Amino acid sequence: MGGHWWRGRLGPAVAIAPGARVDKFEIFFDLVFVFSFFIIVRTTAMDITGSSLLHGLLVLAVLWWCWVIHSVVATRVRLGEGFVPVLMVIGMAALFCFALSLPQAFGDPRQTTAGPMVVAVSYLVIRAVHLLLYWHIAKEKPGERRLLLRYSPEVAVSTLLLLAAALVPPYIDDMGSAQMWRDGLWVATVLMQYGSGLIAGAWGWTVTSAEHWTERYDLILIIALGESIISVGVGGNLLGQRVTWAAVAAASCGVIFSAALWWAHYDVIGPAARIAQHEALGRRRVAMARDAYAYLYLVMIAGIIIFALGAEEVVRQISDPHIGPAEPSHGPGVPLLFAGVICYFCGGMLFQARTLHTLSWTRVGVVAVLGAGIPVGAYLPGLATLALLTLICVGLVAVEVVVMADARKALREYVFHEKTSHEEHEAAFRAAWHEPGEDGSTRHG
């Protein structure tokens, strides 16, 4: 009775329309993911080792799966309408606690279970909010509710695996064995999550609005790129230090090559993939949405996290007054910097192949050049390494602008025509507000 009362006061859940766009509440929800990306980078950057990098990527994979389920729910219901924002705020609080406890998730497994337990419980709350909301909006289709039960075991098993990762290692005396069990349980969680999506296939998913789906993922990728810039500036200790030409040049290179990575995806590939997503229907649309956006975007975001770690390490050495400007970069900064960009472009090429069924020789060439740049960058000063990476990324953009000129022009004309048609339709709809009423006055005053 009470549940019906507050739903009546706030309003019912509203279904997504075929032409729906991302609403403001969804962007507000993304603020917690911004914080989560930042925490992953900060925690891993404290001590960059193979283990810490593995832990960071495992956390990113689990966090991203929560995002995928979140986007699946958002394809059915408007998250900013009716009583839905109340549930989403609960999910935001759980996600925030999840992010706060990440630094302790992979600490000494024999000392405390508090951090790992918060991770597991927060994860359960996030998934429960999504499950309950989807269960509610599926009430009009009883068959869909039964189908939803097929996905429930993944929630239960993945939660149990995270709980086991928190509770089992403290009872293992050997430190190495305890860490191995904990890491193995996290790996099993990731395999369970993504394996269930592959086994279930496209059955049961719906992508009502291709525009909403593609825009949702494009925005989160932009957020990740922006977070990499923040990480470079904050992690490189550029704030509060004496301004030097080297620090200014390093910061400028960081912004320029991040902008080049944005251009490489959003100038042609992203818009063309969005059109391909619109053209696909039924299970073909769902399969493309799952493979290209839910899975392959993770590869691109992982690459962003990795090159952010590398860029932060290189910029820190550039801004360190105790390190000479001609001294080569040392540590894992250079390999991470180049490897992250390689990962980003490889994910982008797989995305292009899945959505457009094409492969650009320019992308293959830039990956080969980046691979060759790793040993070269190890012998160069940090600023020269950043300049080299920036030159490679900007060079790719320049070459593709020339080589793909005709295709790019046709695509931009189509996108611009689509945009202006949509704006004209909106303008015509709002023109009714100014139509004169019976008394000669315009509507709405």
C-alpha cells in the first residue's frame, strides 16, 4: 500500500521511446563513475607493479559490468522520471561506497575483511537495484520476467565470489596462497560476468533506442578520456609547484594527444558506428550493441586507464626538480604510456570491424609505429617521449583527414543533415507555443 502511495506521488516509471536521448539524471549518475575511474588510477599509481595493474584492471572489469547492466536497464526505462531516480540514488550511494573501498580491496588479505566486504556488499546493492527495477518494468510482459530469472544466477554467483574473496583469504596462513585465492576469485567473478553475456547471447536484451544506447557509451568514453587528463595533472603534482616550461609543455602534450585520441574515434568511426547501430534491427542490433559497446568499449577504456598511469609517471618525472631535463624516463611510465594507446587503438579497430566490417590500414600502421616507439621512448627524455607520442597520434589524425577525405565529407554531410532535420522538427514543435489563442494572446504568455 505504502509503495503504491509513494510511486503515485513521484509518478510511475516511464518507458524509453525509440528516439530517446540521454537525460540529465543519467549524466548526474555518471559522476560516481568519474570518481571510480579516478580511484582506480590513483590506487594503481601508488605502486605500479604487475600485480597492482592486474588488480586495477579486475576492478575496472567488475565496475564496467555494473555499467553494462545499468545501460541495459536504461534501454527500458527513463532513469530520470517518476520514482526511478530514488532507486538510482540508492545505487549511486552503493557505487560510491564501492569506489571508496577499492584501495583496501587488494590489501593484505590476512589483516582485515572490512574493505573487501564493503566491496562485495556494495556490489550486491548495485545489482539488486538494477534487478528490482528491471523486474518492475517487465511486469507487463510475464514472459520477460521468466526470462529475467535466467540472468539472476550470474548476480548471485558473482556476489558470492566477491564475498568469498573477502572472507576466505584471512583463514589462509601463507601470504602468497591467500593472495592467489583472492585474485583467483576476482578473475572467476569477471569470467562469470562476461561469460554469462556470451552464453545468453542476444536473447532477452532489447535496444529500443539506438540513439540512446550509442550516446550513453560515447559519453562514458569521453568521461574516461577527461579523467585521464585530470589524472595527469593531479598525479603529476603540477598543482602548487613552480611553473616551468617543461611542465607547461608536458601538460600541453597530454591534452593534445588525448584530444587526438578523441578525434580518432569520434570524427568518423563513432558516428558511422552509430548509424550502423540504427540500421540494425532485432537480435542483430542487440548483438552489435553487446559486442561493440558493452565488450569492446571496455578494451578502449582499459587502454585509457593504462596510458593515464604511464603519462602520470612520465609527467611526474618531468616536473621533478631533482631530475635533469635531459635524463631519460625510468620505470614503467614509457611502456605503460605506449601500451595504453596501443590497447586503445586495438579496441577501436575491433570496434570498427564489428560495427562497420572494415579495417583501416592507418590504424594498423599506427599500432606498429607505437610498438616501435616503446624502445625509442625509453632512451629519450620524458618531455621528448610525450612529444613523440603526441606527434604519432596527431599524425594519424592528419593522415586520415587526407586519406578518408571523401568518405569523411559524405558522412559529415549526412550527420549534419540529420542534426538540422531534428532541430527543425523541434523548432516546429515549439512554434506551437507562440500560436495565438482565441483572445489573440500567444500561448504561455
